[in-house]
Amino acid sequence: MNKYAVDQNGYYGKFGGAYIPEMLHPHIEELKTNYLSIINTPSFKKSFDDLMKDYVGRPSPLYFASRLSEKYNTNIYLKREDLNHTGAHKVNNTIGQILLAKHLGKTRIIAETGAGQHGVATATVCALMGLECIVYMGAKDVVRQAPNVNRMEMLGAKVEAVHSGSKTLKDATNEAIRDWINHPETYYLIGSVVGPHPYPDMVARFQSIISEEIKWQLKEKTGTAFPSAVIACVGGGSNAAGAFYHFTDHQNTRLIAVEAAGEGVHSGKSAATTALGSIGVLHGSKSLMMQTSDGQVIEPHSISAGLDYPGIGPFHAHLFDTKRAEFYSSTDKEAVDSAFELTRLEGIIPALETAHATAILSKIQFNSSDNVVINLSGRGDKDLDTFINYAK
């Protein structure tokens, strides 16, 4: 991953860095100075690996979707992150960061969440470790992701509904950062490959277990460790970063990222950052973001709370800028239709976020001999009301 890895200054090419208020500087310096030495110790690795195996339930299966493959005349494998404890890929990162937070002596944990999966995963590991947990969530997302709010509260977390701005993920992140400034004893457990360095690198490392497993699982099934393509949805982009991580230097594997087009890329209600965005600073790093000519954030829109974000992480911005990854987008309707298709062909109800990735199968022609891996990043229990209401 050398060519696409973060450099010593926290940049992926022209993207990344740490653009933070002075009051956050000590927090970031503490992390930046210590995270690699901590996570590379044998004791940390053993704790992480043991929890991945016995608590999360890894490795997650790599499932050959025969009926979906037949329909699209190619070999489609689903990386079943939906089968993890808590129902998504998010727990891979929260396990890693909670171990790091404990090592640093932090007793109070805050997080932001959109779809609620990161909030649930954070509340879960805080319960596991006996730590205080506050989760910031846009008021709009609190309503549309009510099952996950209930889960967080049952796990002992305090869910803070955010009523500013668009009342979605961007605004939840803003509030979490404000909290962090005011509470130096706090550890901010960021859920995606966004934020100031070292968060994008740290989250990608913890999520890289996804592509690490894909390599040996695909080799077992096909004789080759390298798929023809890896497909993943991208909001901030943690599941995609994990799925792409060990393939970035293998140029024969296509990396396909799928953003949320909302009601249409140019409808004014979209979250397709690479189609609409420009370079700017958002939530502590320089990346691509949707903004006006004078730098004000343009409110994103997606039917999926987890993709309803006006930017992408600097790792993905670099993959886009260097043309290493291909970026597509799926509309709300295409995602919902694809979710029903996957459910009725394979008996798997995907998260709305994931359904944006599977929707791309109707737009890209693969060869019959190709091995295509789709990262099925979460399960759709949390989205059932949205699916059913949309279909009415």
C-alpha cells in the first residue's frame, strides 16, 4: 500500500493533514505520537485479534452469490460484514480504538453517527469496557434510524440529538468536535476515514482486516488472492478503505467506489462528492467536499443516513485524484431497487448504504470469468421502515 499510504506528515498526496483548533492540538499530538507504537505491540495485537475472533465473530464469510452471479453473468462474492456482531463493519474500528483509548487512560468516549451503526458499535465496546459513552446524532437520523437509537440507549450510551444545520451526520460531527474541545479527558472515537491525521490512517488500518481476509478467502475459493474488482459504497469511506486496503498496489484489481446520488447527481439533493465537490477543509482534514464558491458546505442528501455526508476521506480523495479508484453513484431509487433484488435473489437484506454498491452491477459490464467482490458492509434491519415505505 506504499504508493497510496499516508506520509509522515499525515497526507495522502495533496489530501489529509490536521486542520484543527489550537485547543485540540494536544489531543491530536498525543494520538499522532503514540498510535503506531501502541497498535503494533504484541499485546495490543493479541487483544485485538482475540476480540475479532471471539467477540465480533471474524472472519466474516466470503459468500458466492450464485443467483446474483447468474443474473449479471459474472462471479459475484459478498464479503459478509453484515454478519459481524452489531451488524456492520463499524465494530472492527471501534474495537481497535477502544483498546487504544484504554491504553491512553481515557475514561469518557464520544462519537458521531449517521446510520447509527457506528454509534451502536461504539456503545457496544464502551459497555464491554465499562466506559462512559456519548453519541451525537442528527435529529433527522434519530427519527429514521430509531431501532439503532434504542440499541445505543439499551447499551448505556447517551444519545445527543443535534438540531442544527441539516440535522444529519455533518452536524453530529460538528457537535462532537465541540464537545472534544471542552473535555480534554475525552477520547473522540471517529467512525470513518475522516477527521484530522492520524484518524484516517488509524481507521483504515483497523478496517483493513476486511481486505486481508478477502485475499486468503478468495484464494481458497478460486486459486487467486486478487479479485478482478472490489466494490464498496462510500460516504466518509471506512468500509471501502478496509475493502481496498490490501489491493491498492495491485493494479489489476479494479477499485470501484459508489457514492450516493440521492435524487440525482445534479438534482440539488445528492451526496456524490467526487462529481460535485472541490478541495476544501472539512472536520479537520483537507479533502474533497461539496461547497459553495465561498467555501460554505452544501447540504448533502441521501436516503441512507450513513452516506448523507458532504465529503469523502482523504484516502479516497487521493484514490480519485490519481485515478486508482473508479467512482460511480447510485440514486435513492436505484439503491432501494437493488436492496429488494438482493433480498429476493439471495435471501440477504442489505443496509441501504450497501445497496448503493450492489446497484452498480446494472451499470458496469463484467466478464463471465471475472471474480467481483462486493463489500456487504451492513445488514438492513435498521432500514426496514424506509424500504417498506418507499415501496408503497
